[in-house]
Amino acid sequence: MLNKLFVLTLSLVLLTSTALAVSLRDIDINPEEIDLEDTFYVEVTFSGDTCGTEVKFFMDDKLFSSKIVGCNRDSIESREWDLSDNPLDCGKHILRVELIKDDKSIDNITQEIEIGNQPLIIMPERPLVNKEFTIHFEDSDTGKPADNIRVEIYDLRKGRKEKVDYYTDINGDIRFKSSNVGEFKLIIDDPEYCGSRNFYVKKTLNIDGPYPAAPLAGELITIAVPGGVGVKVLDEYGNIYATGSTTIGGGVNLTIDDPGNYTLVIGELSNTYWGRNVSIRVSEKLKPSIIITPEKAIKDKELILRVKVNNEPLEYADVTIQKPVGDPEEYKTDKNGELKFTPFSTGKFLVKVEKRGYKACERAFEVRNLFNIEFTPKEPKVDEDITLFVRDQLNNLVQGATVSISD
């Protein structure tokens, strides 16, 4: 008996929960085809228990009607929208219906609707100044050319009073040409069709560069562009890495410090020129190595300095040697990446190597005297006096040298 009671109670709970669930089933727009001066309304249908619910109707995210649904309703209608009193632009609009309960949105449906009969307008992506181009119109439903449509076009800077009227030919085409750059507006003024579109007429953007074409990290990059045209650098993920403004002469100078692939976006915001994108690869600078021979540098003895990159000689690199005393001396490596240097003093020296396109590198080394010890007799006997002579690398006797003798 207890088991049956539990099953019955559970069934009642499930039935009650199902009855409370409410959702939007569908929306219908009446009439289905809406002209520019029509009146239309929206009907929404429900499933479930509608008690305590409200429906809100939005057109292009603007609320235009709200209705309390009440209980046991299958459908409800919005208020009428009279396009004669409250016009909408010809073309596509977004209708959204939301179901509200306890001040919370629990369901919604979005649908695209079209006001008027807007033809498909096809034109070049980048119309050019002083060059005639074709604007094609075709019926959105049939795909056939829309002929004999009245179209007006005008320069937005001059206003509609300067408009020029056109009529599409049998192929649904008009031909347009402008001697001025700028933004233009196209308006369809026809009993059967409607719509409008803004478009630009611009010049081709000619650039010179970038130089160098394969830059290195940290290297100055130069691009010659018309005055007023900006350059934006995007990294490989599309993030803005740097921006550059034109100089008085129209050039742009910029530096990219990190190696990688980049895109130069040139003239993106220009109202005069159609923008261009240029891809570049920025490479890492290589770091040379400095090899000094012999390893132990001796005063007044010639040294050979070799500069290499990836084990290859680095020719004609700039080499600066800072001595312990006095001004630094400047040299260049030869075609074999070598130079010869004789230190005339003892102490610490610093070698710095630089060359365009490579990282600078340094190496310190110490120069010392080389002592040689001579003694007589060459084969001494026990209890016999021995005389020691200390000479430097030039065979000069050295005074004050400390000599240690161990067993």
C-alpha cells in the first residue's frame, strides 16, 4: 500500500511540473509580405501553462509591444505596427519575442523580416575614381534582372540636392563614374522596389616598400605612402603590435622588436585611398662570437681576433677595443672575419663587435707579461750557489720579481 501511494504521489509531482513548463512554440507575421506603408502584427503561440507570463515584442532590439498572457492561452497578438505612422527602412529587420515570468526571460524566438521589396544590389568591392563601373540590380525572389528601376545617387558631402537620377537597363544595370573621391548614397525611388546603400569611391593606394623587405628585429622599417595615410602593424594573432603616422614627406618609419610574422595594414581608415595589407617576416638577429688566439694574451705579442656567425667568418664587422688606459681603438675585420692586434700594455681589454643586421657582442680578455727563468750553472751541485735570471717576453731582465722555490 505504501509503495502504491509513493508511486501515485511521484506521478502527481511529475504531472504538475510538466503542466508548469511553458515555452514559445512559434511566431507568425501578418501579412507575410509587408510593403512600406502596410500595417502588420505578430502572433505568438505557446505550449504549457501560460499563467503569470508576459510576452514582449522587439524590433531591432527596441520594444514595441508588451502583453500579459493570462492562463490557458494558446496564442496572443502584438499591437499593430502602422508603417505609415511609424516607418521602418526598406530591407531586413530583426524581430525578437521574449517570454517573461517572475521578471525573468525564460524563452525567446528571433526571426528576420523584410520590409518592402529590396532588390539585390551588386557592385565592385572597390570602385575607383574616374573609372566607370556597373551597379547591378536583381529581384531578391526571382533572381531576374530588375529593369527600369529609378535610382538616384549623390555625394554625401554635397547633399541630396545634387543627386543624379538613373534607370536600370534591360539587364538591371546602371553605369556610374565619379571624378571625386568620397562617400556616396544610392536610393531606390520606385513603385515596386525600395532600398538604399552607401558606398565609397576612392583612389588606388600606391606604396613604396617596406624597406628592407626582410627586416630584422629592432631594425628601422621605412614605407613610402601618401600623406595622411596611417600604418598599423598586426601580429600573427591579429592583435595591434604598433602604429605609425606619416611624416611631412608621406613616409612611415617603424620598428618591430620581436621576430615573427606580421601584417602591415596601410590606409585602413583613409577616405581617399583603398587600403592595402602587406605581409612581412621579421627575423631574429644573429649574435657573433669572438675567438682570440692565442688564448693567453701576452704584452707586445700579436693577437688574432676572429669573428664568426654560425661558424662562418663575419667580414667587415666594426670592432672596438677598449684598452686599460687611453682611448678605444677601432678596426674592421677583413674578408676572412679576422684582424690582428698587438697589446702594448698589460691589464684588462674589452672587445666589442657590431655590424648591421647582427646583435652586438663583447668579450673581455687580460694581457700579461710572460716571465722566463734562467739559472746558472745549468747543472748545479749540492751546496753550490745558483744564480737566477728573470726575463720578460722581450728578453729584458725584470727587477723586483718574487721567486718562490719549493722542494
